[in-house]
Amino acid sequence: MGYRWRNKTDVDEAVVVVMNSLDEKDILPSWLVRTIQQSIEDSDPEYVKYFYAEVGQHAPAGMKFFEDLGGSD
């Protein structure tokens, strides 16, 4: 179950988890992808856009897990 991002700190924490997961195994676990998908659906578009920008900058390999969710406009 995801949670609603209420500020950029919430998004930053999600990005760090993505970065750490990719560093550890070069893949994101399905539970994490589902959780972030739910957060993307439930959060303000401003924070969703920020999430994509931060993942693109700090963990570009993670973008492929979220492309179908609106990350590539």
C-alpha cells in the first residue's frame, strides 16, 4: 500500500529507497514498484513530477520501472 506524498521530503525518501535498491540488486522489488505506483496515483501532481525529475537525475536506471505511469511525457 502506498502513501500520499505530502512534501518533497516524502518524495526524497522514496527516491533514496529506489537508489538504494538499485545499488543493491540493479532491480526494484515488485512490492516497492507497487508501493510507489500507488503513491504516484494518490499524490499531488507537483510531487509526482518532482519524483520523476529526481529519479531521472539520481537513479535513471529506475525510470524504466515507472515509464508506463507517466514518467515519460
